[in-house]
Amino acid sequence: MALRIDTVPWFLKPVVAFYGYVLGHFQYFHYWFNHRTIRISWIGRENISPDKNYIFVYWHRYFPCYFSAFFHFKQHAWMVHPLLYMVHMWVLVRLLGVQKLIPGSTGNDGYKAACELIEALKSGYSTMICPDGPSGPPQVLKKGVLHIAAKSQVQIVPLHFTPKPSIWIRSWDKKLFPIPFGHLEVKIGQPIEVTTQNQKLIETALTSALNGE
């Protein structure tokens, strides 16, 4: 059985802590450098209000683009994959300012984590969700995000990124990395309100928005 961050044996904790600290800080510096050197163009920034909370949604391959563009987060609660190899992500998102981390993902206490996230959203937190994560299939919408939006009554904001130049790695999602001193276009879609009655219709519209259409 795969080890979870919250159940790591005591004798592994120093090694896990060192690994998470070093890699998490390295990634933080990487995204800080990107944020400072990449020219970012915002399309649709007027679609969101600083006085409201949202569920920001984008495909998993754009993780590096999202962190490079937004970089610091206030009043955010995120579900984070709980398996041990992801400990660096817990360090990273803490450095990025995320206040509330909820262990869980599809297949790993996902329902329990979703319920906790819904309560956080109701209390005013924002969040981000990759609806094809944590392991695909790529760019295929899983319905958990629609359930969370409907139950919390918090609007979904679809995001799409176009980095030029960029590189991608041979992972299941073909993760896309913007290059320092390049250009990153961030498209912020119109907020989408989800109810239990309109989920099927929203599924199609959201998929199109995530693809930049």
C-alpha cells in the first residue's frame, strides 16, 4: 500500500522532511523567478472581483503556468494529493500562501476531502481544482468539481494558459513549463454558476472554456 504523508513511519520522517523542504523551496524559487521575469498578459481579469471567492479550474498540464502567473494566494483552501511522494507540494503551497491544506484526491479519501473543501468554500475560501487530475485521462472533465461548486454555491472560473516559448515533459498530462523571459497569456473565463439541475449543460461549456475556446 502506498504511504501517505499523514501516516509516514517515525523513522522516515526526517528523510521525508528533508526531501520536502529542499524540493519545495527549489520549486518556490523557480516559480518566483518565472513570475518576476515572464511577461504576463491578462485577458478577462475584469471577470473576477477581489471581494468574492471562486473555484479556479484549469487542466493539470498547466500547473507550472498557474503558479508562475498567480504565484501568491490569499484566503485559499486546496485539496492536495496525500501520497508520500507529493510532500514537496505541501511545502510549496504553504510557501505560496495557501492557508488550508486538505489531504485527499480521486481515489484517496476524495469524497471526505471534497466535503471539507465545500465547508471551507462556504466560509469564504477560494480554491483551485484540476478536473482531470491527479492521474488523468488528460483534459477529460471529472464531475467532482461540478459537485463541489453546486454544493458550495461558489462560482467556477475557468483558466487557460498559452506560454511562449515553453517546454513539456513526458508525463501523463504533458505538463507545460513556461520559459523565463518569455510570454505567458492568461485567459480568465466568465464565472460559471453550477446547480444540481444544470450540471450536464455546464460540463460542455466548462470543457470548452478550459480549452481556450
